[in-house]
Amino acid sequence: MIQEMVKRVKKPTPKFFRVMRNIGLTLASISGVVLAAPVMLPVGIVTVAGYLAVTGGVIGAISQMTVEGGE
């Protein structure tokens, strides 16, 4: 099963999902910067940043696993 996942990740990703993957990575990066900020931020902003980190990670993972041609 792990070998099949590795093969799938190495296959070409459609353009739409490459864009989505990049959006997911951007969301995760922005949230990481907010969460690591050396200043005290309001609780609402920190909570939203946590949700953005999870959302960005899920979008990136799903987009990376999508391949052209299907199986």
C-alpha cells in the first residue's frame, strides 16, 4: 500500500491541482508565520491561523495525491 502511494505521488499532477497545492502551501505558511509571531495576538487570530494550517495541509495533501489519467 505504501509503495502504491509513493508511485501515485510521483505521477504528474493536473494543472488545477498544482494550483490548489500551491494555495494550500501558502495558507499553511501564512498560518505558521502568524502562530510563530513573537508578539501577543488576539485569540481569534491565533485560532483562525490554526484552522488555516490544517486546511492548507489537507488541501496540499489531497492535491498532491491527485494524478492525471486516474487508476
